[in-house]
Amino acid sequence: MTIKEESIIKNKKENNLQPLSSVKSSSVYSSKLSSIKNKETGKKRTFLLDRVYATGKRKTAIAKVWMLKKGSGQITVNGKSVQEYFKRAIYRMIIRQPFNILKAHDSYNIDCRVSGSGLSGQAGAIRHGISKALGQISDAFRSTLKSGGFLTRDSRKVERKKYGQPKARKKFQFSKR
């Protein structure tokens, strides 16, 4: 037994942690647990069959997205409906883009917690989170969303203001004398 294995066993005993295999079998959700092996990476992921979690980001907004696999297409953002939270139709359109490209409008219920940035950044973060969650469900969904550019995080942020200048790029008027 290696030193690393001994330290892991010691930590489990100190923290009263059970091995994952025993937790799965005695868990209430054991019938709902599923283990899927990714074809590309070979890694196994275990998750609840009825719910998928993903995190989306845009500008400084972070969206935590929980997708219920069996649903009526209802989307809630921070405890409010989408129509209530996003008054402008353009933001609701941005959120529904992943469903439109997959033609899966009323198949999933979405619950989001979003913080940071403004409404535009939040809508983009929710779209990114929904796309990542749909990509976890099916490899066919993932390839369609990837070709559409929905799984790529839009990394554009506001550039910081520099000292000695009024804005990030703007300069004070030059005076020769």
C-alpha cells in the first residue's frame, strides 16, 4: 500500500466518510442514479436521472442552471418566471435559442439562479448554462450545440480604466505647448 492510499484511508476514517459504492446502494436516490461513460474522455459521470446541473458564464454574470428532464418548458429565474424577470423579448429569445436549434421547446423545465452583470450578461449566462446542461444529456445534442457555437463561453468583458486616462482607451486632449 502506498503512502497516498494510506493517507486517503486515514482521512476517510477521521471524517467518517463512507465509500461511494455503499452510499449509492443505501441512498434514497439509488434507483434514480445513472453512470455514463463519456466516449471521448473515457471518464464516468454519475448523476440523478431526473435533473442535470450546469454553470454558464457571460461578462461578469454567473448562472447556475438546473434542468429537469421531464417538464413542460417552464423556465424560472431567481424564483420568478422568465416573462417577469426579463421584460424585453430579446432576452427571452436569447435564453430559448438552444431549445430552438434542437427543436426541444416544451421538453424540459429550467430553474436558474443568476447573479452579477446586467440583464444582457445574465441572459447570455443562462443560455450558456442551458446549452451545457443539454450537452450532458445527449452526445447528439452536444455536437449540434457545439457546431452552433453555444458551448463556447463568450469571454468578452469590459476593459478596465487606466490611470492617467478618462476611460479605458480614451485619452485626454493632447497639448503641444
